[in-house]
Amino acid sequence: LAPGAPRGVRFAAARALRDVAKTGATPETAVLLLSRLATETDPAVASRLAFALSRFGGDGADTNIASLHETRTVALLSALDRPEMTGLAYKQTLAGVAEMGLGEEAFYPYVGLNESARDQTVNKLAEEIRRLLHKSGADTDAPSVNAAVEAYTEGAHREAVRSVARLSALHTTPDGETQRRAAAVLGAMARRRNHETEAQHPEELLLALLLAKTALGDGS
């Protein structure tokens, strides 16, 4: 992974790290990988590094890696927002962000949806979240869900994510590690700055809705 190594070697090394990250990683390795992600200029290699970072801390890994959850999430989002992070590299990095707050590969079925299927899924997830809010007595949060869907329809995808993150129930409902992590990743997504030339990525609202659904207690 050294900067001077050939691109193909760096790519293969990053890909191999993904396979050992869950059980063979240490906090020191994670910190080193964070440093390499920050300086890697090739989007394909960076996306593989990001995904490897998302897999750190599985069963059998050093439990101290859990303390790096927020640091890793912010690093992945920073990589995601690079202008050169497009196409497959962008989707791979977004999948890494998803794994920080959802189960392994839980987001993959949503990455390749066409526009019509994505619109239907957004409306379906929004309705499921409204039901969860009603069940928990948080009906006052429903307007934020409605605002997210409206912003999505208007093409304001970053604002749609922020609307989901405004759900007050996210600050009171999460009572398990999975729920807390989902809420934390959603919050980190919403705190990113807008850029005048930023590309629009409607997949991010799908992820935000899935994170909210998980944080509210339904990860199915």
C-alpha cells in the first residue's frame, strides 16, 4: 500500500485487507489504514481501502477497534465526497459507509436499483418508518419523513438525508449497539457540508432511510 507501489499492487493489497479485517485487525492496523485512505489518490484503490475499514471490528477482532467507529465513519464519508469518487468506486465506498451502520451486505440490493424501483423503495421505507414512529408514540416526527421524501422528489438528496436525521426519536429510541451505530452513521452523513458542484446521489437517501429504520428498532 506504499504510495510508490504500482497501482495494481495497491489495489490487490486493499482488496486482501477486506478479507482479513474482521478477525485479524488491530487498532494500530486501522489507524495505519486510515492514514493510507487519506492520501490514496486512485478512487478504485481508495474505495477498496474504505470498504476494508468498514469491515474492521468483527467477531474475533480487537474490541478496541469499536472506539474508532466514529473516526472510521468520518473517514469513509470524506472519501465518498471526493470529486473523483464516481461510478463503481463511489458505490463501493457508499457500501462501506452502509456497513458501518447496517449488517454485512445489507445495502447491496439497493445500490443498483433503477430510478423507478428506487422511487418505489423510498416511498415504501418512508411508510415503514412512519409506522415505527407511530408505534413508539413519535407521530410528531412524521413531517420530517414527509420533508425527506419531498426533497428527494425535488432532487435535493443531501437535504433529504438531513430531514431524516432530524427525527427526534433517533435521540431517544436507540437502546442497542446496532441501533446506536445506525443512528451515529446517519448523523455523520447529515453533518457533511454542501458543495456547490457536488454530484447528486439519490442512493444516499435510501441508505439514510435504512439507517433510520434500523435505529428505530427494525433492521429487517
